[in-house]
Amino acid sequence: MTHRFVSAALLGMAMLLAACASAPAPKFYTLSRTPAPGALPSAVAVVVGPVSIPAVVDQPQIVVSSSPNQVTIEEFNRWASPLAGNISRVVAENLADLLGTSRVSLFQQSLNVDADFRVAIEVQTFDSVPGDAATMNAVWAVRRTRDGKTESGRTAAREATADKSFDALAAAHSRALSQLSQDIAAAVRTLSRAP
């Protein structure tokens, strides 16, 4: 009886190891900043965040829209870091270029930072369709800290993908975030000039 139990356990372990060995390794993707034309240097300080994203895409796997009412979770195509943090980082890097300042920090890192402006972003849609497009809709607000004066807006971006790869999809989302960053940078400039 014990011999049969040991044999069955060993067979089960061998089957499990074979299944694990044949499973494809996951691929990891990240969003990237989009280089902008050099802005005149400035000393403006900006804090980016909080950034909120829809719950459906707030997971390590890339979520693909397969129809208007259906999504597919890509188990083997994943974000390299949490998506909201990835978005925050890219917007901060883009703003540093667009505003000509090195004084752009993330909300989580800025507890003791004296910022001239604070940026809050609510991403309402973040749709991914490989071979078609990356779509993002976001509302945002830029608040001048010295007096609370605020500029707010909405950015809707749809960027076509170069091919059906997830790398092309991440690049398309990065271009959409570039548009968001440009809109936010324009609001910062408007508030900088306002009395």
C-alpha cells in the first residue's frame, strides 16, 4: 500500500513538473516617456499623483478588450510594475522634459516636498486592443499650492498600434500618456502666468 502511494505521489510530481516546464514564460512590459523638444529651463516644482485607474486593469496582467463587453486577461503578458505607478512615473518624466525642470516628483515620494503645483489624475478608461489601438480617457486637475487656484481638463487619446505585438501596444499607451502630459504641462504654464 505504501509503495503504491509513493509511486502515485512521484508520478503526480513528475506530471506537475512536466506541465510547469512546458508553460511559456511570461513577458513583462513597461510604459516609457516620450522625449519632448527641449523646454527653457525652469525651477517649477511639480508633484504628480495620486493617479487612479479602473479596477478592471489594476492587475499585473495586461487586460485586452476583446469586445465592447468582454475582456481577456493575458496571463503571459504582464506589466513589469503596478500600472498606476507606471503611469505616474511616465507622466512625471514627460513633465520634467516639457517644463524644463528636474523638480518633478511622485506623490508617494513627496511627503516633505514643497511643490508649486500638484497634479491629480483619474484614468477612466485604459483599453488595449493588440493590432488596433490603445485608448485612454482621463480627467485631471492641476492645483497651484500657494492659493489653491486650479486648472482641470479631460484628455482623450487613441493611438494606433504598429502591429499585433504587446510591445507595440505598450508603445501606443506611452504615446497616449504623452498627450496627457502635454495637456497637463499646458495647464501648469497657464497657472504659472496667472495672477
